[in-house]
Amino acid sequence: MNWYLKVIKEHYADFNGRARREEYWMFTLFNFIFSIVISLIFTGIGFAIDVPAIAAITYVYTLALLIPSLAVLVRRLHDVGKSGWFFLISLIPLIGPIYILVLLCTDSENGTNKWGDNPKAPSNREIDAIGKE
């Protein structure tokens, strides 16, 4: 949950830097869970009170998290040494999404690359500082 909050609070529209695998996948997991829960709750409420338009809250959540989702994806691609524009490869049928999935599952580049320091370095434990301000 800390990774999800970190992306929302600190890196909402930050396309610079690097994001480790754990940050990307934990954000994606919690975003998926929250999307399903919000969709089920508000669709159910909308049909129960006969106002199906209330299900539009699901779209508001999706639009609100579009930018941070893209930002963490771009930072994850930076972490494996690729430009953020590589996400456009996913538009190639069949091969593109598989290649992007492989990149998203690949370990970080060791050391510093042109997008910054390795977030997995022992000196880079910023997640431990979240919530201690």
C-alpha cells in the first residue's frame, strides 16, 4: 500500500527518474483492486437506487489515475534502460504487449543510467520514510 501512496502523493505526474519493479507492480495491483471495488460498489448502488449514472464515478477514478499510471510505467521503463516512449510498442499486436510485459518484469539496470540512480541501491530506501514526516 505504501508504494501505491508514494506514486499518488510524491510522483503523481513525475515522468523523470526510475521506478523499481516492486513500485510498479504494487501500484498496479492496488490500482486494479481499487478499480474493481469502486466499480462494483458504485454500479451496485446505481442500480439499487435506479440511478445508473452514479456508476460514472468509476470513470472519474480511472481518469484521475491515468497520469500517475503512465508516469510509473515510464519510470519503470527508465529503470530497465529504455525510453518512456517504448510503451508505444504495446500498440503492435500480440508481440508488443508481450515485449512490454517482459520489460516490466526485467530487473533494474545496475548502477546509474541516464535517468538516475538505481532505486534498489541500499542507500536509496526512500519508501521507509513515507508516513514518518
